[in-house]
Amino acid sequence: MITAQIEPFMQNVEELKTLLDTHYEELALNKEHVPLSPQWHVYDAREKAEGLCFVTLRENGALIGYIILFVAPGLHYSTCLTAIMDILFVSPNHRDPFGKGVLAMIDCAKAELKRRGVKRWFMGTKVHKDIGIIFRRRKFEHVENTYSLWLGED
């Protein structure tokens, strides 16, 4: 049975780490220059300040996916509590063509964000692994594309 739920982040970080390498290998850019090195203390501080939302996807209790969202008033719009996606991942062997796992996590996150009073929610997708169609199924509006340029030494 697959379920999506809100869980404490730092209490589950060790389990999250079991999926991070797969996530990094599949989606990260500039891996030859930028090693995976999360700032766990920042996640901890944001969770303690109620500025983090951690949605898990589990199959029979085992972690198979997650969404991490940061929640805070917008830097340009201080009166608008905003959620911004940090990362989203579903284990490759648990994906389906309809994105049911992602949709379940989105529905779970939506209920939690509404409970917290969030007014605007931003989600993103990598161009090389585009899942925008899943977001559009939940009425997200395509508002921006982001470009990346590596400026470090080769």
C-alpha cells in the first residue's frame, strides 16, 4: 500500500539519505564540480521555525519518495505566505506513467499548506526530466523557466 503523509523532517533524515544519492545522480547538474553536501543544520533550523514541510511517500512503511517545501512570507510580498519546493523525488522503480505518487504527495502537501495558511505555492521541474504535466493536472500554472550557467573553473 502506498501512502503520502506529512512527517517530521529531522526525525526521518537518515532514511531520506538512503534515496538522496539516487536523486542526485539522476537530476543534479554539474556533478563533476558540485558534490552532494546538504546543509542539514539549515534544514533543522527551518523545521524548528516551522518553515519546512516534509511530505513522504511510503510503500508498506518504506520511504519511496518525498517533497521538501520551504514556507515563509515572500521576500517581495511580505503579506503572502509562500511555499517553495526545495526538492521532489520518487524512486525510479516506483514511478508510473500517470504520476500517481507525485499527485498523492501534492494532494497531501496542499492540505497541509492550506492548514498553515499558505497562499501561494511554487513547484519546479528539471527540463531534462520534465514532470510539468503532473503539476498541471493539479492546476499549477506554468509561470517561469530558469536557466543555469556554470561559472566555476572547469
